[in-house]
Amino acid sequence: MAKWGARVEFLERIEERTGETPQALIDRPRVFTENQEFIEAFFTLNAARIEKNPIPVSEIKAYMELFGADDPAKMIRRIQIMDRAFLEISMDNRSKK
């Protein structure tokens, strides 16, 4: 998902202007409804990230205190999984430059 954010908006504008759906938009990754809570939490926490360090559990806990979580343990695990993937992609992108 990290690679798709701005591309989706661009592809949707192309679709609007041409009336045709670009293949990349058709093939994009989909977020399942049951994961929406975790995705939203990750993007909120990621925006508050300090440098390229992992999101601290204390920040995830603070997020859950503000916004709630149906399953706090699951929220922490999911955020940490997404965070590791995000940091790996970031490291790969930096090493390619």
C-alpha cells in the first residue's frame, strides 16, 4: 500500500477524464473491510513517526486510548507487522538511491 497512495488519486483522475479505467487501477491492492481499522491507525501513527524508527508501542497505546480498538492485542500486532514492512520498503528505496 505504501507504494500506491498518490498513484490511486492520479489513476482515478485519468479514469474521470477519459471514462476508461486504467489497468493499474483495476489491478491495485484492495483493503478488506475488516482491516480498515488497522490501516487507518497505521497511517495516522506513521504520519507522526520520528525519523525512520519503529512506531513505539506507547504510541499505539495512546492511539487506542484516543480512538479505541476492538481488539488491542490484535491492533498492536497488525501495526507492528505493517510498520516492519514499511521500514523494509523504506530501507530498500534508500539503498537503491
